[in-house]
Amino acid sequence: MPMGRSQSMPKVGPPQPGRHNLQRPASGGALAKGKKVAASNSCSALHRSESLAQMPAAVRLEFFRYSTPLKGPMGRINVKQVTKNFKFYGYVPELELRSVMAEQVMQIKNYAVVNCYNWSIPASTLNFYHIHEWVVRPATRELNSSMMEHLSPKKLVPNWFVSHYWGENLEKFLDGLKQHLTVRNLSGRTGYWIGAFASRHQDFATAELGEMSTTPLAKVAEAAHFRMLLITDASPEVAMPAALFTRTWCTFELALCLDCTALCVDVCAVRNKDAEVLTCGLTSQEICSSKYCPGVGIHLKQQRERNFPLEVAKAALDFSIEKTHASREEERQRLLGCMALPLEGEEQVETYQRMTRRLRSFLLLAFWPHVLCRADLQDKAYMSMLLDMAKGIQGDYWRTSLSLMLAGCDLAKKELLDLAMQSLMSNLEWLKLDLQFTNLEDASLSSLAKALPPKLKTLGVDLAGCSISDRGVFSFLSKLPNTVTKVTMKLQHTKVTPGLLELSKDGPCALLKWSNLSHSERVQALKEKMEIIEGRKNPLAAPNPSQVNRKVALENLAILPPNAIADQVLQQVKADLANLMSEGHP
């Protein structure tokens, strides 16, 4: 049963025994646990309630009536209406478990549309600042709760961490959320962690932030497996497309995923009423299509993303951490201080430059496969933008591991291949490249190997669907940096021989060992692999298990001590063993 509150007389008595989930958290909550709050903040909601509890009921009622306004966001009329529609279900202590579903966001939006006339706000201009002022604060301030705790009694693990700018249109945000569900073919119960509804805002106002990895939001990003969804308004009438790149809070949320090897960032840009989603990798439906017809899934992804607005990618090029803004300068400085912790011997200006380079590279990586696939060599302005993006991605000198998907790009064009390789960071030690169906040929593989980072140790390359042969693979392996010790290659649907395809499945060291053999030894190794393949295709050609077992038994008899076996029997054993060997049994 949801717990309501009397609006004419707030219930401020002591908590009931046995109702621990409804007990009000201490001021500051989990964010400021063990920290003493300044005296100026001590007269907040909790202390006010304690003083009210000592008053007689009649006095308390009069105090409440005359100490609060009748109208306005925190007026008695609005508070009563909000708390009636969004009843309190109970506290959820874990910040990372306060996710919401798209249906619950729709519930808030519908309420706002119905009541925005009374707020003197047009429905077409509703944004998250309005929702926070007229819905979230009235519903949560007295109990120091989050909006999620007024939407559902159940905890919900986040599937996606959503980052967005509060000043953008609420209707367009919801359009983007629904389009993401559709494109990704997700369930309606998918959990989206949205800070406006998951946070207890009084806690965040007083929380002390340390290192990025120890902040409460770091647990949220980890619970979502560092899957991020960026939603932005890219309509022509908007003064600044991708405004979230200029917000300090959004930058802080992006920085939580900065050191992930495999980036999983989906970007949803809403233009007018059309929402375009740029996905990291293929969707489940596209993966299924590729299983039945190789390469189709990549083509479907390119067709689906062809209308994604390029202005959003261009906005990422201009990113600077020092140009970001927040509602309050104090809050901005607090977030910047947490993100830009200086390294040893590093000045503050250098720290801001380092974080700007790293975050700009992170953002550009989300758009890089898409803009590279749309490249037109005749468009000089576009090629100049690609060059700037490649340099921006390469600028993260501190990154040592990267997983990059360029599947479907036409890398047979030398200019595009050079740009793709120019985007790789120079200090990478672990690299995974998805180059499926990129039209690469044997000659291109040599250029690819020469352009790899000099400190690379582990390399994984998916060349499925490319026009390469054994000669190209050997040339690629022989020209790798000397530091490379492990190489895995996927060679399905290429022109390589079945023997080399089988060899590529033998582990991360098999191909390097093969490339170091002489020509005759390489041929023999592939021949042996072909025999294994033929044995699978023709079971009659494979060794008979009974013959193998007999050979093992005869070998064990032959090594017995002389006093354990008669000479005549030993001679017979050796003769039978020689016959088996002459018949070609292994």
C-alpha cells in the first residue's frame, strides 16, 4: 500500500517500528555519510519537522497554513495536488536501483501537460527544469526522497544510463526514449537511470565529491555496465544543437565511462518530431540478419542511420571542459574539481587540457564510424572535418586500450584507410578492430600493419567479408610491430584457404608462430589443418577409435619389463604394432 500524507497537517511524528523502508534517511543520505553538515544547513526539512512536532496540533495547522504560500510551485494547492497523484511508496537506499521505465516518464509528462496551464507554462515548452520545479520538488522535499520513490515500489536495475540537458523539450526527450526502445527492440520494462528522477536533490546539494571512481554515480554507471544513452534536441530552431556537450553535469556523467575499453554509447538526436538513433554496434535484429546473410546487418545499420544530423557530431569537435556551464557556479566548480584532479607535477591548466582532450576523443569515437561511412572524397569541407575528427580522437594520448568498429566503411580508398589509422592513439597496448565488409584487399593489409601503434601488444582484427588471401594475411603478420605478442583474426567469408581459416581458430599465438615458419613449414602446417578438416567431413577417413585404443594397448605391452612378458608374446606385440604403423594409423 502506498503511503500518503495529509496536506492540511503534515505528519511529523516519530517513525513507526517495523517500517524501516519508510524511515526518512539522514540529511545528506548516502552521499554525505559520516560527514558533518555546516550549521547554516542544519535548519532544513528535518529540523523544521522536529520543531513542528513539539507544537500542539491546532498551532501546527495554523503555522503550516500561514507559513507557506497558497499558490506557486511550493504552494499548498500545488503540493496537495502533486502528492495526491504521486504517492510515496518507500525509500530505495541504493542510488543505482532507482531507474524508471519509459511508461513512468510518460506518466509524469501527461500530468505536466494537464496542469501546465495552471503553471502559466505552454505545454510545447515544458522541460525538465519545469518538471523539477512543479512536480519533483513538491513531491520529494518534505521526505527528502527521489521522484522514483513516488513512481514505483520496486527497485529497478539500470539497463541504460541516460545523460541529457534539462533545458531541452520534455516531449522530444520522451520521443527519443521511445525511439531507442524501438530501435534496440527493448522491453517496456527496460530500466533507464535518469538523474532528475533518481537523485535526492537535497543530498546532491550537500554531497562532497572525491575521486570519480568513488562517487555514487560511479556505482550507477557500473550497474548499467557503462551503457550510456545521450538524448539531445537537434531541431533547426534550437540555438545550440547538442547542448548537453556544454553542460557540466553531462560532462561529469560522460567522464564516468572514460576509461572503458569498449565504448557503448548510443546517441539519440531529435529533430522536430523525428528521432534518429546512432547505435554503438548492431542491434539484435541486425545481428540476426547477419547470421542468415553475412553483411546484411551492417547495411541495414547504415540505412537506418543515414538521416542522423551531422550537426551533433560537429558540436563534439568544439567540446571544451572549461566552456561547460551549470545552474550554479559553486556546483560547476565542485564537479570540475572532481573530474580534473591534477596528476603529479601537473598544473591546473594542464589538467583541464588533458580532460578536454580525453572527453573530446570519447565523444568523437561515438560518431566516428558513422561519419566515416558517409565520406565523400569530392567534398573537401567534409574531408577536412574528418581530418579534424581523426586528430581529435588521436588526442587522447592517455588511452591504452580501445575497441573500434569500422564495419561497412569503404576502406579500399586509401584516403579513408589513412584517416581511420590516423585516429588510433599512439600509446595503445590493446586494440580490437572490427573491419568487416570494408572492401580491404591484400595490398591494404600491409598499410594497415605499418600504421598500427608502436607499443601495441595485443591485437584483434575482424576481416570477415574482405577480399583477402593467404598472401595478404602473411604480409600483414610479418609487418606487425615487434611488440605484438598476441594476434587473433576472424577470416570468415574471405578468400583465404580452409587450412588458414582453421589455423586462425587455434588461439592468439597460432598465427604469429605460423608467420615465423619457413615457406615449406607454412605449407605443411596448412596441409595438416586440411587433413583435420577432411577428417571432419569424411568420418571414414578419420582414425578408427578401436584401432587407436589397440595401438595404445600394444605400446603399453611393449614397454613392460622382460620378466613380465614372455619373449614370444613380446615379438607378437611388436609385429602387430608394426602392422598398425604400416597401415597409417596414428
